[in-house]
Amino acid sequence: MQPVSNDAALRALRLTAALAIALSLAFQGWADLTHGTFTWGQLPGYFTPLAAIAGVVSLTASAIVGERYLVWLQLLRVNAATYLAIAGVVYWAVLAHYSQPYFPWANAVLHGGAGIVLTLDWLLVGRRRRLPVSTWWTVLWVPAGWAGYLLLRAARDGWVPYPFLDPARGFVTIATTLALIAVAGLAFVALLHCSLFLRRGERARADLPRGHHGA
């Protein structure tokens, strides 16, 4: 029997993680549709499903592409990790006490495990180049589209998905809350991007001849 290569093992792990996130989203969605007040028309208003879909696509594409360097895939990886990490933090900090998940395990994957997996995948796996700072702002594309949809939806029928977006709280309060979440997302994605500088420095030091300590 041939030993399993590192590439094959990584591919299997990524596909397994993608499947776990997809199943969690399916179970959570079914529970909300069956036992809650959730409707298909409200799906774009919830950020966690969008983040989860980004995570599934990122892991699946990474498993297929392997070690080939593609800018769009690197941006998808780092942005998806940010979406899931921020979704998890916001959930546990603001929304958890409002929630009674029908499948606690699925909720834990979507609001914790997925973000950890995507973040570790970015930090630990792959030979990557530093992306231009001008690309870091792409992390705001999905949240901006999501916020735009919510504004249109709220203007049409007054529906919002989360208590902290309740129009009764006032425009300034809501705008401040969204701005703080956006700043947190930018800070997190900047840390992930900057992690490449640290990894490059570590590799450079590892390549130095023994006994060389620099100037």
C-alpha cells in the first residue's frame, strides 16, 4: 500500500472541513425553516450563511487547486477566514443569549469551529506571496453587499435579522455598530495578511548558515 502524501492528506482534511461546514449550515437552515420563523426570502439577510458558503468554497477550491498560487484564491481564503471569525465573535458577544439552537453542534461549527479552521488553514498551510495592501479592502465587498441588501429590505418591510440592527435603536447607533464590526474585520484581515511577513522572516532565519547572527 502506498503511503498517503502530505498533499493528499491536506486535500482530504480541507474537503472534510468543507463538508462539515456545509452539513452544519444545512442542519441549521432546516431547523430554522422548520422550527423557527426563518424563511428563504430572509436568507441573504443573515451574515453567517454567507460566511459559511465563502468558507466552503474556499476550502473546496483550495483542495482542488492545491499549492498553485492564484491571487483570487488567496483573497478568498483570507477573506472567508475573516468573515467566519468575526461572525463567531459577534455571535458569542452579542447574539448568543438570544439564541436557542436546535442543533448545538451545528451552531458550534458555524459560530466557532469554521472560523478556527479557516484561520489555521491560512496561517499554517501553503507557500504564499504577500498580497498588495490595495487588495486587503476586498474583505469589505461581501459585508457591503449584505448591508446594502438589509437597507433595501428594511426600507421595504422593516425586517432586520439581528437585534442590534433594530431601527428603533436609531440610525447613528446602528451605523456605529456596523462601523465597529467593519473596523474589527479590517483589523483581523490585516493581521492575517501581516502573518505572511512573519512566516517569511522565520523561513529566512531558518535558511541562514549556522553561527550567523546578523549584524
